[in-house]
Amino acid sequence: MNKLELDQKERLKKLLESLEGSQGEDWKEVISNNRDEFERIKREIKEKQKDLANFVKKKSARLINDEDFESKTQRIQQELYDLESKILKLRIIGKK
């Protein structure tokens, strides 16, 4: 895995950990009120992380070329960013 992918994976992992054990009753209420959506997003994030790891393995094994790797990993990283944004929006909504 390259540094960008490791940083992205670590950032998302820390985000999930902090959200799961998040401080404040407001956030717990937001999670409770949006449990299905929150769980769906978490599952999607984990799947995208697995996809990203699989592409890294394929590239290391030379099963995909650099161009395909870059294209696919950029797409997955954008999807991860979008999912992360959804979680943050849930949090912002909960603070209103």
C-alpha cells in the first residue's frame, strides 16, 4: 500500500473509532436516531477499504497496470471521502 492509501485508511479508521465512542449525548442521540444509515455507511466504508486493499494487492502482483490502478483507486478514495462526508453531515445535523 502506498502512503496516501495508508493515510486514507488510517484516517477513516480513526474517524470510525471516534464516532463509535464519540463524546456527548447529542452525538449518541444522532447515532441512535440514524442507526440504520450510520451502520450502512460504516459497512460501505469497510467494503471500500477492502476494495482499495485488493487493488493494491493486484498491483503488487502485477495483475493490473498503473493506469487502471490509479483510476480505480482514485475512484474508491473519492467514494470513501463522500461516505466520510455523509457521517460528518449526520453529526452536524445532530448539533443543530
